[in-house]
Amino acid sequence: MKSTLNALLAGLLFGAGLIVSGMVNPAKVIGFLDLTGQWDPSLALVMASAIGLSWLGVRLAARRSDPACPTDAPARPIDKPLVLGSIMFGIGWGVSGFCPGPAVVATGDLYWPALVVLLGMLPGLAVAGMFGPAQGD
Amino acid sequence: MDIAWTLFTPWHSLAGGALIGLAASLLLLGNGQIAGISGILGNLLKPEGRAPWRLAFLAGMVLAPLLLWPVMAQIAPSPVETPELNGSTLIRLLAGGFLVGLGTRFANGCTSGHGVCGLARFSPRSLVAVLSFMGAGFVTVALWRLVNGGVSL
């Protein structure tokens, strides 16, 4: 129960972060990807700040040496599904202006484009999931 | 490359990013889990993946805009623009979403799992993933601009 509440709070903070940063706005995301147009560097700062705070969490988890914390996940090879899958994702990201997180949060805001993106995304996740077991991340 | 200084919102970016990083840390320390949204969604699609923490995290994400709705105009850096509802927009969003779902599942992660949590752990796999999806995103929008004469929602 306590850990479920913790996950709920984490989800709320995650959603609030995407709203405050403006990343729920697909126009802002496309503005970051638009290198040859008017480039909006905002997303890079969002990533930098988020990585910094996550790194602190990773350090804290490592110090506790909690076996439940996957801070030292077994290294898997850099393989074709990783690279080709990421390229597919990047194309879809550029075309729609949505990655999975903002699509979920903006759906809660009843923003119809996010709902349409999710209607495409869920079958995509299901189809790819049939090719092999999920490995976390 | 022209930097759009009028669109750049550094303080909102830093504050929002901090909240995202805080959320990822909270989930790691309290649940021992990685805040990867594509993984959470993909696992929830399967009966054996429906763990309470995944449902709770997702519920929190969906509830965030409802709870913040009264102050949305004060905390968001700019109003969210809405594209015109027509056939080509629907096809673009559906096809884009499908590629996002397919690709993130094959790669085992998206902007959150690889981009935030993976890079915070200095994972080489995540670095390769981020360079691949950002590169593909840059090329996609550049081609879109080239073919269409501009980009819009």
C-alpha cells in the first residue's frame, strides 16, 4: 500500500514536470527537433535538469545498496533492435510531436491529439511486445 | 541554425526537468523501479504485467493535469496549441503514435527510460538509443520542413 502510494505520488510529480516544462505541447517538442528552422533549445534543458536529479536518486539508491534497486542492471549488448527501434521512435516523435510520457499526461487534460497518438501507440507497443519478452526500462 | 529566443523557456525547462528527475528518483528509491513510460504502458497491456505500482504511476500522470487544471495558465510556459482536426492530421498522429509504440518497445525505452533514467545511470545502451532517436527526430523534422516548406501542427 505504501509503495503504491509512492508510485502514485511519483506519477503526479512526473506529470507535473511535463506540464511545467511545456513538454505536453507538441509544438514545443517539434520546435526542439526543428534544427533547420527556428530552434527552441528548451527540451535540452529539461533533459539536463531531469538527468541531474535522477543521477542523485541513482547515487542514493547505490549507497543504500538495496538489492531491489536496479542501479547495476546487467549490461546488455548494443544491438539492432535498440538502434532500429530508436530510429523508428525518433521518426514517430518528429511526425507527431509526442513521446509516450506527454501522450499519457495530455490525455488526462482531454487534449484530443494526445488521445489519437495513444490510439496509434498502444497497438504499436502490443505488436512489438509479441516479438519478445519485455526487459524492464 | 537560428535559435528562437522568444520561444526558449529556460526556467520552466529547469523546474519541470527537476520535477521529472525527482519523480524518477522517488520511484527508484521507493519502488525499486525505473520510470520508463513506454515500458510501463507496454507491460500494462499484458495481464502478467499489471503490477499495482505501474497502475498507480500511470494514474498519477493522468491525474496531474486534472489537479493542476486551475493553475495551468500560471505554471505552463505557453498555452498548448491545438492542430486543425482533419484527415491528414489524424493520419499523421496515428502513424506517428504507432511508430513511437513499435520503436520504443523494440528499443526497450523512450525519452524517459533511456533519455532520463538510462543516461543518469551512464548506460551505454541508453546513450546509443538517445543519439538514435534524437538524430532520427532531427532528420524527420528537417525533411518535413524541406518537403512542406515549413512545419506546423
